Amino acid sequence: MVICGAGVKHEPLCEMLTGIKAYGDPLTLVIRDLSEDHDPQQLAKITNIAGLNGLLLKPYTAGAFISQVQRLVEQYRSTPQLLERYTQHHQDWLQQKVEAKVSKMRAGFFDYTSMTDAELVDKVSQELFKFFQDNDENHLCRTYSKGHLLTQEGAENDFLWFISSGEVVLKRSDEEQELEVARMGTGSLVGGMSFVTGERAFTSGETTCNTEVIKLDRKTFARVMETSSSLLALFTNLLLRNFNRRLQKSILTKLQLQRTINSLDQAYEQLFEKEKMAVLGQLIAGVAHELNNPVAAILRGSETISEHIPDLVRNSLPQSEQQLGLDILQSAMKISPLSTRDIRSRAREAQQYYPNNLMARKAVLMGLDSKEAFKAHFTSSDSDTKLDALEKYHQVGTFLRNISVCSHRIADLVKSLKHYSGQDPEQQVESDINEGLAETVMILDNRLKHFNVDCRYGELPSLACYPIALQQVWTNLIANALDAMEEGGNISISSQFFDVSPSYINVVIEDNGPGIPDTIKDKIFELNYTTKREGNFGLGIGLTICQQIVTQHQGQITVVSEPGNFTRFTVSLPVNHQRG
């Protein structure tokens, strides 16, 4: 409804009414003063212009004014078309007002994006303090001393804290200690996430010095934002910047953490290789010694064979004796050598056929010590000459056998060492645990020969694993057992399959050394902890790596020890675990 009062000249009034009618059909009531000099034609023009709804002349009574207004309202109520048109125009007018307001706020919002953080904080502070200057009956602008708690981790938070000066440290509990998460200075918002989302506070916020804050609850925050559109844009910018900074910091922290994890992975790999090479360095000396023995035997055998071959080719033995020599040579290549005790015993019995003990021993070695063999091939006069000739066949056969045995020994050592020093594939492979144990025993043979070793390998299914990594475990456990014992000690190595649900394989390595005191039993898997005696090299990382390797296979390693009696390490590996 538009009511035009007295005192407005005719021409401006006509222009104004015409403009109003251009925007729709509002209820229009014009009031004119009869005391003024009015031209009747002008009054008629005003009355009829653009469908004027009513004209009220002064002086008038209150009843006349109310009657005019009621008549106009009833006129619109009784005419649906007019009411509908009025309603539509009113909605359009409101929509225009809202759009203008939003446009103004949008423009105002982006006006602040060019501000620096300090400029934005200063502007928000000014506007907030201006708002609360004469309107702070609840004392929301306050100062806290050092150690005041603003938010409590895990508790509900109904306030948003704007720090106008000072500092607040954010902390979060981790197991039994409190860790500092961030420090919030002037212009920061504390409790923003929990205030906006309604979730419990993620951190505890505590002042580190005298700190001035503005404490806003949800009701006050809404009142502040509704009262000042400029403050709404400012505060929204500040809130988003705070959230963005926190998000950026979280992303940077995650990236830094990932880099740290990658560095730790690389360090672990280097540490693993360092320990592996340290153990390998100890093994090389033993393997070199083990290689030296068969190589020396091969050299001796080849020299002896080289000396005897011409004699065998040019000998003057009868054809039957030469055939006997070839049979002795072939037998020497296949038959395992007799023990010293058996040789002495059989030589004593053979002396009744042969003139002396030396000839009897030769006959025993060639398998000619029986009465029947002596009668078939010898007489008392030529037994010495024939035995010397046949001995060369036997020696050649024996050295050929030794060369074969030593060659296989060298090949096995090289294969084991090559396997041990190699690299596991990225994916697990089906492997025989017993084979890995046997190879480890072979590599450590130079040390194990000074101890009583009992190996009992059960029948095992193949296991999806990293075989070289597991061989590192067996090497460390066996080497530790040897280091703990004096020469002549007992060590047992066994494997067993348990066909239960879930099924698993147990590898047990036990020694009868001095044992592990209860006071240090829980420390032996810690990094850099070693109990090696002086003269035994140890980095203190062997058992740590063993535990990590076994864990990688989803297994476990346990130790049972009685000081003065024994130490038993048990490695349990699940057979049907998911492959890595």
C-alpha cells in the first residue's frame, strides 16, 4: 500500500504515482489538504492517474481514514486477480531486494581476498571490538592468564575463540604423553572445527601467556553475523583461511611423514644389508677354510694320478691281473673308506696270509684280505710285488672318488653361498624350509664341526615365503647359539609341521649354553642390544631383523631359556598366510 500525504505538489505527485504504477498495482491512497489552493482539474488528474485507488481530503477524521483503508483492502480481497497480481509483484520485489543484498555481500566477500593475513585479522578485530564496544554485557571480550584451558580434548565445545593477542598451544594425548600439535597466535580461531561441526574437541587448547580473546557462543555468533553484513564477509574469510592453513599444514605434515617413512624403509634395507654383510663376512672365512680342504685334496689327488697313470699304462702285469687292477680301481671309486678301527682289526687277521702288517693293511684297503682272495691272486713269493702294482690302481680309484666328493662339496658350498648372498624376489615364492636350513648348516659347517650338532628335519609342506630372508634368520639364530657355547657344546636344529587350523611350521634351534637371564630376556630383540662376548662380532641388530623378517611372514619368534641349562628359540610360520 502506498499512502501519499499532503504537501506534495501536483506535478511531482503525478510523476511519482506514474513511476509507482510502472512497477505494479499497489494500493494507492492520496491525502490532500483542502486548505490549499487546488485546481479542480489537477485534483481530477490526480484522482484518475494510473488507476488511483482513493483520495482523502484534509481535514479528515481517524474513522474516515480507517474506512478508506478498509475499503481498499476489501476491494483487493474481493478481487482475486488483483490480490494474486499484488502477491506476485510483492514476491518479485522481495527477490530483487534479496539478490541485491547477496550481490553486495558477494562483492564485499571477494573484496577481502586481496588482504594479507595480518590486514584481515586487524580488520576483523576492529569490527568485533566496535560491535562489542557498548554491547558486551556478558563480558565476551576477556583476558586469560597463562595456563587457562579453552578447549578440552574429547569434550563438547560450544564456543569459538578469536585470539586478538597472545598465544594458545594445541595439544593431543598419545598413549601416556601429551604431544604439541600447533601454536595459535594473534588472529587465530580456536575450536573452529568442533564449533562448526558440533563434534567433540580434537585437541586441548591452553594459553601460554596473557591472552586476549573474544569468546563467541553460537547465539552470539549468529547475532554478530546477522547485525553486520560486512563482518559476516570478514569473518567468513578469516574462518576459511584458518581452515585452509590447518589443511595445508596437515597435508605438508603427511607429505613429510611419508618422506620420513620412505627414508626409514631405505634405512631398514641398508641396515638389513649391513647385518647380512657382517654375518657374511664371518661366514666367508669359514667357507674359505672349507673350500681350502677339498681344493687341497683335489690337488693332491690329481698329482698322484698324474704320477701313477704312466705306470698303469706301461705295467707288465698279466691280462688277468690288469683286469683285477681295473676292478679294484672301480671299486675304490664307489666304496666309502673304512674306519681306522676296521682297518686295524682286519689287518691283524690278514697277517696270517701276508708277511707283514703293511702288506696286510694294503690288502684290507683293496678288499683282498680274505683267504680266498690271497689264494686266487698271490703266492708267498710275489705277493709284495703284486700288491705294490695293484695299490696304484687302488690309489687312482681312491683319488678319483675323493676328487668327485670334493668337487661336489665345493659346488654345494658355492651354491649355498651364492643363494645366501642373493636377493629375494618381490613376491613370495614356494620354498622348502628344510632345504634352507640344510644350506645354512652347510655354510656354517666350519664352525659347527667343533660342536655336537643334531639336525632333525620333519616332513614339511612348501611355504610361500622369502627364502633368503628366512635363511638370514636361521644363520643368526645358529650363529648366536654357537657364540654362546664353549666348543663341544650341543646344538639341535629341528623342524615340524602342525596340521591344525590354522596350520603352521615350527623351526626350533636349541643350545645348552649359559642361557639368557630373565632381566635381559625382554631386551634381546631391541635394536643395538647385544650380549656377545669379547671377540665375537655383533652389531646388536641380528635378532631385531630376525623378528622383523618373521613378522613380515605373519609369524612369531619366541625364546625360552633357563640360565645355566639351555636356550630355545622357536620360529612359528603360518602355512596358509596371505602372500605379501
